[in-house]
Amino acid sequence: MTPKVGLVSFHSFKNPGGVKAHILGLYKEYKKRGFDVKVIVPRREKQESYGADFILLGTSFPFFFNKSQADLVVNFNPLAIKKVLDKEKFDILHLHNVSFPSAFEILWFSKATNILTFHANLDAAGSILKRFPILLNTLRRFANWKIHGIIGVAPLNLEVFPSYKGLKRVIPNGIDVNVFRPNNPPLEEFEDGKVNILFVGRIEERKGLLHLLKAYEILQKTHENLRLLVVGEGPLENQARAYVKEKNLKEVHFFGRKTEEELKRYYVTADLYCSPALYGESFGIVLLEAMASGTPVTGFANKGYFQLLQGKKGERFLAPPGNVEELAKRIDELVRNESLRKEMGQWGVQEAQNYSWDKVAQRVLDFYSEVLDKTIYRHHTEK
């Protein structure tokens, strides 16, 4: 008998994001396999609806912290949580990250086997949990009390729980290799022989677009055939546009936010992808989306990206975080060498298959089984 699973988000679904993509990836794969699965997600606006399998519970308040956008999730009526959990009777309640106080309220009422996937990178400067040790200590105590198994999308995530007594496992993020693939149609208007460099991400300090613009400025001194495609929006967009104008950078195009269906065409249009994120990345979904599309990747070696590519062919194209000159050199190597771009693109497609949702979801399901077996055994021995 397959368990009934509740996937719990503490991030609003109103905006794109890695945690949202991860939850939806698991949800779709579980549905394919015939699982009874629901998604619990906080509401940010009154008129939100994502379908019958999505339960709106709690309220998400957006706020900027750590030079990025975050969510504060509050359930003003905690008894609503009890009502939902009593009705659904989940066998597995799978939380993704935590938000104060909502996560503790849900765990308090949960009678299920509780799994936590921790996506956050505490190495990010100014992390809430690092800045307020009482929150981190509370999280660790709750983990030992109510969490039966912890997944980290990268090794760095599990470092948060050094004294955790339950099962821990590194299981990476996944991507939909049926969506992001090399044979998607490119954007024809940019198929004119120029070398297209692509940036996808929120235009904020942490994601590093301004560093990429500085590297692009260096590259334009020796290359006349470059184009930079910027997909995304954010608080520093005006500053980025002003820099382009001030430095008279040619062929820099801003496109705003794009849907997944639109985004897949940008990846295959690009000759190379660059993610100059400075810190705070736990993994690197955008790198994998580009790789699955056959596009070679470059960027900064923040801890998440470095752990993803460490010891692999793509590691050589990661520059020290914040070093614009070195980033320009990594990009320049690919700009000058079309055969190298082809080689790295082919490698990326092959490597990305290891992160397909069918493989990642199976690893998560295997972890559920292992945790359930241990939990049942523990309850039996305690009797």
C-alpha cells in the first residue's frame, strides 16, 4: 500500500523559486505513480487557487532579508491546521524548509511520519537562523522531537543538524528533462551568428547580475559578436539598466519574468549560460536546466554550485565569487571556442539526466520507506 503524502511549502507559490519547483516536481512524479498526494501552501493573496490537490493554509508575508526575498508564514488560526491534518490523515508529512512560527504549529499537530527537506544555505551572510541562534537551537530541538528523517539537497544543508538522532540523507533537487532538452525550438530573432550569453534569475544583489555586467563590459573590449539576454526581474533592475546605459554596453536585452514554457526556449537560444550568484545557493537548479538544454554553464563558485560541479567537467568554468576578471576569463574561453561549447553542452545533457525527477523521486520514496521501517521498529521496541 502506498502512503498518503502531504508536501508542505513555507514559500508562496505566487513567485517562481527553487523550493516551489522542487515540490511541484515531486508532486507530478508522485501523481504519475498513482500516489494520493496533496500540497499545503500558504496564501499570499485572497484569490489564489492551484487545483483540488492544493490546500491553502496560513498566510505568507513577503519580506526582504539577506538581500533577497523571503517568506514569513503565520497561521492565525492554529486549529485550522488540526482540522486539515485530521481530515487528510497523511502517512507522510514532508516539509520543505521551515518558517516561524508556522512550521512548529504544523509539527505540533502532526500525527504522521514527518520528513524535512532542508533547502536553506546557512553560509549565506546574514542568515536569519545564524543571526538568531535561539531560532536555530529551537529548530534543532524540534527536529529531534518531531522530525523522523532529514533530507538535504546538498551536503551543506545537513551541516545544520550535527546532533540529529534520526536518519539523514543527501538527495539533490531534480529537473524535468522532458521540458528542458536540447531539441526545443530556439528564439529565431537571436539566431544571427552572435554569441548569446544568458542570465536567468531575480535581479538582486545575491544573484550577481551587476557582476556579470562588469564581466560583459570587459569582454566587449575584445569581442564584437556578443549579446547578453537577461531573464528575470527584481529590485536592482533599474540599477542594472542604468549601468548598461552608463557604460554604453551593446546588445544587452532585458525580458522580465518568463514562464517555464517560455524559458526553455531561452536556454536553447543561448550559446552559454552564466549564473554569477555570490552566495546563499544550496544547489543550482538553473545550472541543471541549462545543462539539460545542451547549454554550457559558467558562474561563481558559491558553495552550492561548487558542491554540484565539484570533481566534474563543469567545475573549471566556475570563478571565485565576486572576481569579475576571472568570471570574464571563464566566459571568454567558451566564447572563443565553439567546439568547446559543443563538448560542454553534450556533457551537460548527459550529466543532467542524473537529476531527472523519476530518479530523484525514487530516492525520496526509498528514504520514506527506510524512515517508516525505522519508525515502526522503534515504536514496536518501545512497547
